[in-house]
Amino acid sequence: MAFSMKLPFVDVVCDESLKNTYVNGKKLGYEFQIRLSNYRGHYLSCIEEFVITVDGQEVNSDDITFGLNEKEFTLRQLPSLISEFWNLIDPATISVFAPGGLTEGEHHIDVKMMLRIPYMAVPGRTTEREYAVLDSCGSKTLQVRD
């Protein structure tokens, strides 16, 4: 990554969105919502890097699903989602498979999300596919809701 921009228009991690998730009465994980911190929406295929850290522990990418437009995707699917558009005002739901969920209390959520800007080639680039990158990272401490 030769060049990245940061446009902190909104908090990436949405307030009061952290909650444990249940399936058939069993606590199987947790979820929270995120938003784009940008001036326009993006296609999901433009997500170059996506890492979640909770309380200092990086979450395995295979345990994360990305929910948007009433659909759920694995992180491995994101590069191929060329027609799945993330509107600026719509929050995405990040679900994490973690049997037992999170304990009561506060938890620090850190989101590393780098977005390729497909219409902004890097000047003097050395490869055909070198584009500017938008830093849409954010973090917040949230109270878990059951």
C-alpha cells in the first residue's frame, strides 16, 4: 500500500450494537454493527483488508461473517462480490462465531478495514492494479447486551 486516505466522517463501530447471539437457546457468539467512514458507498469487493480485534485478541477470519443487504458473507467471499454495494448510510452487521459469547461488561472492539478506491489510481504506479486505499478503521469500547 503506497498511499492511503482517512476521512473520519462517522464512528466506524456503531454505538450500543454489541450483543451476544443465540441459536436454540445456546450462546454461540456475538455481533455488532459498523459503518463506512467515507463520503460515498463502496462495493464489498473493494475491501482490501478486514481484521477484527476484541479485547486485544484478533478474531479468526473464518469465524466472522459480514451481513449487509439482508445477506451474510464470509470474509473469503468479499473479493468476488463485485455487485454487492454497501450504501453509505447502511450499517453492516459483523457476526462472530464464539461459543459462549462475550462475558457481561465492557469490551473493546477494534476494526481494521482498508478499502481500495477503484476510481483513484496511484500516480506513478508501478503496476496496473495499484489504487489509493481508504483507511476506514475504527475502535470503540461497548457494553455487551444479551
